[in-house]
Amino acid sequence: MAPINVGIVGYGSSAKIYNLPFITPNPDLNVYAFLQRVAAPDPKTATPGSHCTIDFPTAKHYQSADDFFADSNIELVIICSHPDSHAPFAEKALRAGKHGSSLHSL
């Protein structure tokens, strides 16, 4: 069976510390896309950990929530954004037919 394509909303400490270390080693999960509103930096000058495109160059990068949730290849959405935005993103995920997880930042 093919791995599940995971889309991650946000690229802060919740994503980098609490979620990705458990997703990346799992062969049943594929880090497929990120919703990170910040534009991609120049890869020649960016530092690791500064942007999803630097740490996951093969993953898709979306700056728009509408474009992210419209991607039919995203099967599972993990919401790692500010807790105030969890409900709207969870609703968008459900309306788009995605499975999801909403985790609160510590």
C-alpha cells in the first residue's frame, strides 16, 4: 500500500519538534505538502529550520489555504498552527474531505 500523503499546516515548533520527528521515520506516511504563508527564501542563503522548502525540498509549498486544501493528493492534514486558527483550518480540511489532526501548541 502507498504511504499516506500528509499535509501540514504551519511550520513552527509544533510541526518541527512535536510532529515531524514522528512522521518522517514512518514508512506509511509521506510528508507531501506544507501550508506556510511565508514566501520561500533563497536556498543558497537560508538556514536549516527556517522554512519548509529548505528542510523538505521535495514537498509542495503552499502560501494559500485555499490552494492547500484543494490539492486532492493531500489525504491527511495535521494542523500545527496557532491554536486560534485550528477551528477554521479543521473545518476547511473536513469540507475538503481530508482526514485531520489538530494539535495545540505548548
